[in-house]
Amino acid sequence: MAILVSLLSLLFVAAQGAAVFATAYVVLRAFKIRHWLAKIAAIALSYVAWIAATVGGYFLTGGDGSFMKGFAVVMMLCLTALVSSLGYLLGWLLWPKLRGGGRLLAS
């Protein structure tokens, strides 16, 4: 049972990062931007939007900001989204090199 809970938790964390990555990817693709600095900025802005939605949802559902009344869970969601988003960002930046042939930080 513990393994199942761990796998589901890992899947949830990966899904958070995937949502942040997908938002950044779609925006950059819509504007036809491929530079690596733009990828970092897009992930950062997408992460900020994700955090705003998470914290906003917490307060809209009646959260009062008390650490022991649920805000600790929100903070943990923000931290796991950050870690997962950084993983997706590294993969996005290093993909051309891993695919073979591209520069390390290809635009």
C-alpha cells in the first residue's frame, strides 16, 4: 500500500510540473519563440501563475492562511510544483543535446 501511495504522489507531482511546462510550451509555441532564455522566463511565469491559482483557490474555499489549518498543504504543493517544474525545465533545455547534434543550450 505504501508503494502505491508513493507512486500516486510521484505521479501527482509530475502532473503539476507537466501543467506548468505545458502552459509555458504552448505560449512560446504560439509566439514562435525558441530561445533558451525565453524558456526559462516562460517556465518562471507559468510557475507564478500556478502558485497564484493554488493559493487563490485555497483562499476562495475559505482558507484563512493559518499554517495548521491547511496552508501547510498549500505550501507543500507549491514546493513540489517548483521541484517538478525545474525538472521539466532541465529536460526542455537539454533535449536538443540529448537528442544528438544540438548545442547544449540551443535556441
